[in-house]
Amino acid sequence: MNKVDFDEGSLGLGVDPIDESGIGAFVSSVSADGQGSQKGVKVGWVLVGVATKDVSKMHIDKIMEVIASSDRPMTITFNPPE
């Protein structure tokens, strides 16, 4: 697991659902000049936590709501692929 702290502003990440059920999310893109890239986030990493919330079994819409409503700095926990 990798914990990454994000400051105010854009995360610089594209996030998509893991499968067609919409449950769970993974990093589908990383902007070259964004926070995610600067902090070492990679395409394929799965989001498992946002702030203090376990998002591993949430629908992508809810995950995006949690990200948008969380105070910054905000920690996102990722599970890199093996």
C-alpha cells in the first residue's frame, strides 16, 4: 500500500471504475505536470482509501464524492498492482 498526501488543487489523476459494476476505482491516467506525477502515482494503482474512509468497495460516483468533499491536505491510499 502506498499513502500519498495531496494538497489543494487538482490531483492530476484520471480515475475509472475497476469493472462494469462501477465498484472500486483505479488510476487510469496521470498528468505529467500534476500532483499525482510529482508524488509518484502510477497508472494501474487501485484506490483503497481516501482520508479515513475505506473506498475499496464503494461505487466510483461515491469515491469521487468522498475525494471532492475531503479537506486538504488529503491522504489517498493506493494498492499498486503486483
